[in-house]
Amino acid sequence: MPPKKITPPLMDETIRSLLEKSANLNRCVLCGKCASVCLSFKHFKSEVFSPRGRMALFQSYSSGNLEPGEKFASSIMNCFACGACESVCPTPARPRLAGLLMRSAPPLSQHLAKLQKSLKAGNFPVGFFKAAGLKLSPAAASFIQPLAPLKHAEGILYFAGCLSDSFMPESIRAAWNLIQQFGYNPQLSSGVVCCGAPYLFAGLLADFCRIALANIKEFEKARPKTILCGCPSCAAVFKSYPDFFEKNSKEGKAALRLASRIAVFPDWLEKALPSKKALLSLENLNVIYDEPCSLKYGVCATKSPSRILKSLPSLHVEKWREDDCTPGLPLFLYGKSNNPIAQIQNAKLAQLKEKAVDVIVAEDSFSRAWWRIELMKRPSIKSRVSSLAELMMSCF
């Protein structure tokens, strides 16, 4: 007797279509090459927590051959969306995107209910990060201007992101001043505050798409040539907007235009730096670079921050013993539990007690915020946390 078909509850056609057309779910050949680079598989040592295992589960669920249970939900929740799997996949399949889409499927609702409720109530980012231990800064708003068509020929718009906007305005100030130091006139914006990543990670796909469309509309008003993102996680999300709309639709074409204008701040800085390097006055500092996954893998992958740091005189740049990158937003969502992210970051904290590190350069806003919170709890560790822009501005 053939197995009974199960109709996946509320597996709406939007998710099903995106799984097939954007995530290329059925193009996965289950070769397992992805397992060797997966943080989750490395930690749990179970096929269910490998990208191949997840794709097999998703294929079965999507086709109605699997009734999801606790292990199904746990598998999805323990994908940290670092993108390592997609960087080694020999097929067009996209396990990272599939995992993010599956968060909107019903089996995840009870696991994400608390976060979804907070987001729906408008408590992100302020309430979420205040609860995590960050102090809200009243100075942030003074750097933000309404969106308007850019008047300057270079057309640079700087996107700070909700976390820096609310809690770390000093990183906005440093980036803005640094861009001006190089002879440009950037614009900052209050029209676009959040890229939508929290909603995507929380399984609120419809809300994420609404935010994406609103952001696209706002950016179109300014008509920038380049949108510099201070947070690489935000840049990666902006570049992923086309994945969530029909390619030939009006929305899809607008999303592609936006994605083509996105640049991560370190890439822009690396190109502009040679003309000003002689003006830098650096003290001798021991620096360690905390590489975010959003710059190690995927559409924004770049080594520009480490190249910039190594090119600057008087800086002694160290590496962590582990070569693992730091996930951005998942660091806040899952970093306090017994999982790969907690293990990676706790190992790094232990190393700080052994090393004489003056500055931790954390380009991702979420990882930088996490470091600040953790170091506040450990006054014996004298290292300070900085963005690349903050470190550079201290040298002029």
C-alpha cells in the first residue's frame, strides 16, 4: 500500500513557489558536500541538522510525504543562515534561503510565537535590544534626515540600520564623517530604518515582503547611485529582495535595481583609502577582526576589512584560533543557549582573557552589539569594540 499523502497545513502557494523558484528546492541532489562547512552539523553531529538533511525534510514536507514534528522544527531553528552551505553547493539549490522560507511554515509557529508577538507589537528593535542589555541612545535621531532626491553627483546614500540607529549612533557618526573626509557628501535616511531581517528570521514572510516593498519605494525616491550599508547583514538582506518577488514583475524589477546599488561599506572604503592613507596617524594597537558570516559567505562576501586592517601601519592584527565566522542576527536570537553560536563566542571570550587585545573590530551591527553587552559584564577585559569606521576616524 502506498504511503498516505499528508497535506501540509497552510503551506501556501507563495512559500511553495519561492521554495521551488528561488530556493531551487528540488535541484538539491543530496550530495552532502554542504555538511563539511555547516556549523549546526559540526555541533549536533546529526544528519537532520545538516543542510542536506534539512533539504530532504523540506522536499518531503513540501510534497506531502512528511508530517512535521519537533525534530523538524528543531532542524530549522538550528540553521543559523550563515550561507556556508550555498558557498560550496555544486547545484543551484539554496539551503539557506529554503530554511528561512520554512520558518513561515506552521510547524515553526509555536517556536517563534514570542518573537513574532514582539515584532507585531512594534517592539523591535527598541524593546528587543533593551531587553538584551543595550542602552537606547537619544543622540541617534540627530544624524537622520528625511529622504529626498540626492543633489550631489556621487549619489551616496548611507544606510545605518535599526540597531545602530537606536543604540550605536557613534558608528553612524564615524562612517558619515569618514565618507566626508574622503570628499563625498553622503545622505542619511529615516525613510528606511530596518531591512526587514528580524521579520524574515521570525517567520513573518508577509510582513517582511511589505517592508521590502516599502523600502524599495523609499530608496527609489532618493535615486542613489550607491547605497552604502554599514551593517553587512542588512546589505545581504537588501541584495536578497529579488528572491521574494516574481522576476519579471514590477516589484521584482525594482528589487533588482535596488540590489544592484547595494555596497558594503568596507568595499567602498578600500577603494577610497589609498588617497588618504598618508594622513592617518595610528597608535600601536593590537587588533582582532571578528569576521561576520555575511562578509564571509554569500552575495556580500569580501575580505576587504581584513585587507584594510593589515594594510594600516602600527596595527598588529590577530586572528581567532577558530576560523568560524560570527552570525549576525542569530547571535541575538540563539546566542544564549547551548548551540554552535554560543560555543564559538564563548571560546572567543576565553581567548580575550589570554590575549592583550586593544580593539575588537566587529563590522556586523549585531555582533558588535553582542560584544559590547558581553564586555560590559566583564570589566576585567579591557578590550574595546569598534566598527572599522570608528577605528579609522580615530586615526585622522
